[in-house]
Amino acid sequence: METPLKPTITHPEPPDVACGTASAKSIGRPNRRALHVSACLVLLAVTLCIYWKVGDYGYIGFDDGIYVANNSHVASGLTMKNVVWAFCTVDLSTGYWAPVTWLSHMTDVEFFGMNPGAQHLGNVVIHTAATLLLLLLLLRLTGAYWQSLFVAALFALHPLHVESVAWIAERKDVLSAFFWFLTLLCYLQYQERRKVLWYLLTMLSFAFGLMAKPMLVTLPVVMLLLDYWPLNRLENTGGSCDLRQIIRKVPALVTEKIPFFVLSVLSSCIAVYAQGRSGAVISAVTVPLSLRLENALVSYLKYLGLNFWPHDLAILYPYPQSIPAWQVAGSCAFLLLTSAAVLCCSRRYPYLAVGWFWFLVSLLPVIGLVQVGTQSMADRFSYLPSVGLFIAITWSVCDLTKRLPWRGWLLALLAGAVIVPCTALTSQQLDYWEDSFVLFRHALAVTTGNHLMHNNLGVALDEKGTPDEAIKEFQEAVRLKPDYLEARYNLGVALYKMGETEQAINQFSLALQINPNYLQAHHNLGLALASKGDLDGAMREYQTALAINPRYVLVRNKLGILLAGKGDLDGAILEFRRALEIDPNYQDAAKNLEYYSARKEKRDRTGS
């Protein structure tokens, strides 16, 4: 008896959502899989090829020291003590609780040592992996092959994203993007299979992303947007989508995301606490709320403009003193009208609303309403939000051209006309990240009134051993911003190195007028006063510094030397002992204690 044949199940090709036609009908499933693999390999090769040059770059003098180069926890590698530190400590130097980012840096050091080239390439590898995840996500969501490939290529090769990849300190950016896309892939898998395991994996990936960078707090809102399109979870099974149906389904979709919103709230609270303790949050007195709101509205349009025309990119854009009213009004009107327009078109072109609000919502945490740092905006802040714009534009162009003859060739030409210049500009932009001097000078060339970049360039020149050149940069920084504390202090240090003691004393005094509790300024002012013979003035500065921080061992040692110079060996020995009680490994204090104890013993024995 013959065994009956099993019934054949036909798997329809996924629809091309953007064009309303079947996607690659003539391509079988094995060939489609090969096509997808080929796309991944091409993206992998091109991205690595463009970014590989950063493997020859070093650290830059802007946050790389805090995160890696001068960070003792990172420098000692992946130890249990450092793992505990990463999870249990809010790092006040960076203002972040980001254990996944710290562990990533420690892993680099564990395998490659303190090698900046390897750490740069680590960023490149994670960025490339995030690109591939984005491609797979869009393919799974929409089945639209060419649109997905184009968006992923834009993400990989847009010059606006160079800062996130080429800056070692921005490892948190590429890591958070990786977990952003991984979270959405797990979420899609959960929607398809409805297994609790996939829901838990989605939450786990989201938690890792928040522990890389808290900017992911808006991801639950983006998940709701994807529920609308392309998951179409607001529609009836028959395909209709009326307002009452939406109203009935939205509460259930929001309820499904409650654990994600809870994680977002917790992460936000930790971020506000960490940045507040580190002093990174700018007060409302320094930057009024009205100016923040104006800057936020204008910045949205600037980010839009840089996505379309990425020119004059800088590591830091200085905060404006004021913004013309017409710019604020125009920006507000544009944002409101565009939002209204995409909502009106959302029934027919849902990707417009999804892409536009992806952009608006994901930028909210960094748009400056809570001002952290001195920048008015930053290229790195657009790393994830720009994906929403890429989606909205790509699917729109595909729809608008669907009735044109030779449409395939036209779209191919348009794609090439975008990707090729982007790749060239990205390669050019990467050259500016070769070292601190090139990067800071480029920033000064494309921005105005950039006091912070003048200060940072001055620091780099001072470390290079050219304090005379550094002085010019510090002087320009304080000219632009007379109350710039760090530049005043740095100018004093550079002047002291050049033998201009009186001018150095003046700059340290001005720095202390800005912040009377600035310990380093008290220390160096004491040092300068002592060098010109004003021992009483130096002693007052050292004692003031110790009143602010009794554990400042460097000043205790200097105070001991000063007391010994005035003949007070008992007081000097007491200071050296106190310094060693605070830091038993402080060799200078140990040597001074031994030397002056011997002198005191000889004095007591001989009476001279």
C-alpha cells in the first residue's frame, strides 16, 4: 500500500509594503535568503572598509581620558572588583550609570591592552553589527528588500554618524544602538510566536541597552509606533482600521509595554541622579528654561538639515546666548505643520507618521530641556533618531515613483546619488578624528564663539610642550567667556610654566572669584605665591584647600614642606603623617617624613 503524499503548504511572499506589490515574486525562498546574505556581506565589507582607518588613531583630549585612558578601573581590565564597580557605582566623572559600557571598555583592555586603535575598531565592529541588525529588522518587519538595504546603508555610512563611531568615549552610542535594534527584533519574534520567553528576552535586551546609555528610554514609544506600522496591530482581521477600533486596541498595546515603561522610568531617575551629582546638569540660572525651549525647537530643524545636508560638522556646537524670534517661531510652525500633515496622511502613508514621530520622540531625552553639558546640540544625538527619518523618506520616495517608467533604474540612480556622496563625506569626516589638534581646529573653523574648543586645543598644545601656543588659546577662551573657570585656571598653569608668575597668580585669583572652592586653583596659587617668597600667602591657600577637602594629600605634603621651611618641623612631620594615613602609598610624603624626622632628631640631639 502506497503512502499518501503529504499536503503541500504554499508560503506567499511577503508584500512590498511601500509599493503595494509583491516583493521579488520571481525569487524563490532560497534565492531570497542568498540575496539577504549577500546584502549583509556587502554592508559589512563597505562599512568596515570605510571605517578601518580609525584603527591608526589615538585618544583625543575630550572625554577619552575620563572613560578609558586615565580610568584606573578600565585600565586594570575585566576583574571581579571592576565588574562590581561598574554595576554598583555611579561614576561622577562622566555622570552616567552605564555598566554595560564600562564592561565593554574593560573587555577591550583585557584582550588588547591600552591600545586606542583596538578600542576604535571595537566601536566600528559594534556599529557594523548594529547596521546588520537594522537591516534584518526592516526585512522582517516589511519584506521590502531594497528599501531596507538603503536605510541600513544610510545608517552605516551617513557622515552625521561618524562622531558616534570614531570617538572611543561614545562606545555607549554604538552599544545602545545595537541593543535598540536587538530589542525590536526580539519584540517582533514575540509578536510572531507569542512566547513568554521572547517577551523576557525583549525586556532583557532593553535593560542591557539602558545600561549602555539611558537614551533608550523612548524605545517603548517606538514599539507602539511599530504596532501601528508595519505590524498593523490596530487593524481588524479584515484590514479595516476605524477610530473606534484604534481606541479599543490602544490600551491593550500600552498595557503590554508597562514593564518597559517602568524600566525607562527607573533608568531616567538614575540618569538624573547621576548627572546631578556629577555637576553636569546646567542650572536654570545659567541657561534659562525659555532659552532651552527655543534652542530645542531650533535644534530639531538643524538636525533635520544636517541629515539632508551634512556639512560643517563639529565635535561641539556652542550654546547660543540668544536665538532670533523668527527662527523659534518658524521652527515651531514647521514642526506643528509637519506633524499635522503626517497625521492626516497616516491612513494612506502610515510610514510617514511612524518615521517622523520616531525622530521626534527619540530625540526628546537629548534635545536640551534638561541641559547636560555646554553643547547646544551634538551629531551623536541623531545616531538613532535619524533612522526614523530614513524610513519615512525611503518608503515615501518608493511610493511616489511607483507609476513612473523605468522606475527601478531611477530608484537605483537616486540611491547611488545619495550613498556615494555620503560615503565620501564620511571618509573625509573621519580624517578630522585623527588626533585632538586636527579635530579641535576643524571645530573652530566651522563654528563661532566656541570657547570650549579653544580651551581644549590649549590643553592639547600644553601637553605637547608648547605652553606659549596654549596661552593664546586659553586667552581666546576667556575673551569669549570671561567666567570660564577651567580656561582661567589652565591659563594660569601655562603662564606659570612660562615663568610669568605674577600673571599666573592673577589668573588663579580670578578663577577663585568664579569658584572659591576650586581646590586645584588654591593649590597652584599657593605654589605660585611660595615661588615668589610669599610663604604666609601660600600657607593660607594650602590651609583653605584642606578646609575644603581634608583628604587632599598633595596639599598636605606641600604644607608640610612649607612648615619645614619656616622651621616648624613638628608641624611639618604631623602633615606628612596625616598624608600617609590618607594614602599609605604616597611616596613623596614618606620620603619627606623620613628626611624631616631625621632632621628633627638631629636638632633635638644637638640642640641646633
